[in-house]
Amino acid sequence: MIAGVPVTDDKLTPMLPSLDDLAPARRPLDQAAGLPPSMYHEPAVFELERELVFARSWVAVARHDQLATTGSFVTAEIADEPVVVVRDSTGALHAYPNVCRHRGITIVEGAGTARALQCPYHLWTWSLDGRLVGAPQMDRTAGFDPAAECLTELAVAEWQGFVLVNLDPTAPAFDATVPGLTQRCEPHDVATLVRGPSAHYDSAFNWKIQVENFIESYHHAGVHPETLQTTYPGQHSFVEHEGDEPWSWLDHVSVVDGFDPFAVPIVYPTLGFVIVRGLGGYWFDMRPIDATHTSLDIVTLVPPDAPAEIGELLLESAVHVNDEDVAINERTQRGLGSRFAVAGRVSHLEQACWSFRRWLIDRLEPGLA
Ligand SMILES: [Fe+2]
């Protein structure tokens, strides 16, 4: 064997990393390394994340203004599970599996407003609060009990204007998991912001490449030298994060007069947003597709009475910056597929990446040897 050239059959026998492989990512920040490269392309890792992370975490599916009125609904997929969230006539939100209890088809698609949730196949119909109120031609079916055919209630939460769902019936209430972040968001009036214009990206990289790029500004000098770095130098960015709470807050100072500083909070795994002080912000709606594909909607968030130009201005600058990030993220994915890729050492400017990785490993631990 030539020194320094790893001889491996990993490409032939894909494997989950062991807890020993992940141990360097759990060390204190100044001693830590990143995640093993296989974490970013191995389908077995993605399947484990689906079960132990996304099927058990709070995942944002909408903003409040998408669910403002009685009967307004949105659909989403969480851990490959179709879900629907709807507001009932009392103002309460409900999240249900978007799966007909008759033949299994998705009950509704997309988003909209409905008086009831009606499956288009055989017209079984549920009230907005989940009771089966119509099931044609089922009167000769022995023992058929509409009361036993309610839609299953999933955990749903509204926080800072985000609507979140958790597939895990034992999950603690969302609010209870992020008190420090709630406090930190308070002065910024995030809850009242509504959606402005948005941009959609389908990208060929792992969802964690998207998240990690989002939560560090170490890369401003390399990737955004003409844009972010001139106003918000990466070396002046800093991270705040409280104990074991599953979030971090990446903040920036502006070195140019007239530019408001911006903060990048994230609740793990994927509720990323941006607060542009004095203007509004963004929801970075990041959704994993498979081990090497992620979708991203950059949704501008603006005050309800803001002129349309504010949203357009916000979107234009975010798209410009994100196009620079996409190119770099795609190259990261390519490089991490190499047998020569390593779990690299970590800068103090990557504290949020470090914290996110430790949180992730804690979630995956029951599935790893
Ligand atoms: Fe960037």
C-alpha cells in the first residue's frame, strides 16, 4: 500500500458510519472535525435520517398567512409521509395524514380552501376537524362505523408565524423545546411577517450541505466576495446558541452605513429563516428529496403593509447570493463523493454547523453501532 492512499471497498459495500466514526464531530468545538463524507451521499444514512430525524422532528410546512381562513389547507411531505394541515371553523389548526381511509389515495393535493376534506375517488368526506361525515354506499357494509374513521390527529404547532408538524405522537410541544430562541426572536416581530415573492431551487446535493452552507458565514470571503463579504464580513459573524436547545442563531454586523444587520436562526433540522432588521426576512424552506437531492424555496417575509418593492428587493438579493451558494454546494457534493474526502477540521466561525452535527448524531445514535 502506498502511504497516504486509502484502500477501501466502501464504494462496493455501502455502510452506515459507526459511532466511532462520528466521535470527532462530537468533540468540543476547537477539537472537532466534521461528519464523515459518507454522511452526505450514502442512501442508508438518508433512510436512517428519514426515520430518526424527520419522522420525529418538528418540520415547518407553511406560514400563517397560507392558513388564515376557515378551510384553508396546505399539503406537504414529511419523511415521505403525505400530510395535510387545515384550519377549522373555530380557528384551530389540524394536521392529518393526507391518506384516504378507504383506498389510500391522497385526499387533497397542493393548497387551497375547502369546506371539507373530500377524497375525489369515492367521495368519502371528512369535516375540517377530522370526522367522517360522508361515505356513500357504505350502508350495507357490516359494522361500518363512521365514528371510527376519523382522520388521525398529528402534532401541529404555530410559532413565529411558522406552522410546524411532528409525526411523532410522543414529541414534546414545540414551544417547550426552543424557549431561548423564542425570547431572541421577540424584538423582531417575526410572527406577523407574511409571504412575499419566492424562488424555487431543485438542487443536486444532500440536505445537510444546504443546511451547513446556510448556517455559517465563514464562506462569505470565498463565495460572496462582491456581495455579502463587502457589507457583512464573514470574520465578524458570530453564533449564539443555548445549552441543549435544538437551534442556533448566526448573527452579522454591517460594516457599511445604511445596511441593516441580519441574523440567521435555524431550528434543527431544517427550519431556517433570516431576519433582516428593519425590512423583513426570509424563510429558507429546505426539504430533503433523497441522499443527494434537496429542494429549497426562498420565501421572502415582509410586513403585511409593506409595498411590493420590498419583497422584490429582498428576493433579488437572495437569489443573487443563493446562485453563488448553489454552485459551491454542488461542488461540495462532488468532492465529498471522493474516496479521498475527509471529515475536515472546524473553524470557530462554523459553530452552528458543529452544534447542528452534534444534535444530528444524538438523533441517529439509536440506529448506529
Ligand atoms: Fe453563502
